[in-house]
Amino acid sequence: MNTPVVIGLSITSVDNWVKASATPLIASVGIGVSVTTISMRVVGDGGAGATFPTTSQVFKLEGVDLSRIEFSTTSGVPVKIAIIGNTRGA
């Protein structure tokens, strides 16, 4: 059975890279970012992958491990990130 996923993050420049989830969590989600520019990357077994700078966009990701998604910003003002979706059923 799929379980709802609702994660709210608030990050600033002093936070460095922040994981979407502290533990492995496979889900299909929408990721919404406030108006400030952030960077998003996927960290794999071989280290960090490509970094995607983004501003005021919504991303839809299917079947991703949220513990491998990380966010960063250069903003000194808190940046809000919303992650909403469902876990992947067996």
C-alpha cells in the first residue's frame, strides 16, 4: 500500500547540502521550491551526480530514493522546499 509523503524543509546557506530524507524512502513526489534559487543534486553510490540550479519550479520525480536527493542554497534567508507524494507500493 502507498503511504502519503509530506516533507517540509527550510534551508539557508549555512546548512551546506541537506538531504530530502535522513533514511531511505522510495517515493513518487512533486518537489516545490520557493522563489529563491537553490541547487538540487542526486547522490549515488559513486558520489554526487549533476547539480541542477532552479528557481520557482516544481519537479515531478517517480520512484526515487529521497535519501539520495540533496538541496543547497547560497541564500542567507531561509528557503522553503515542499516534497509531497506517495511511497511506491510493492
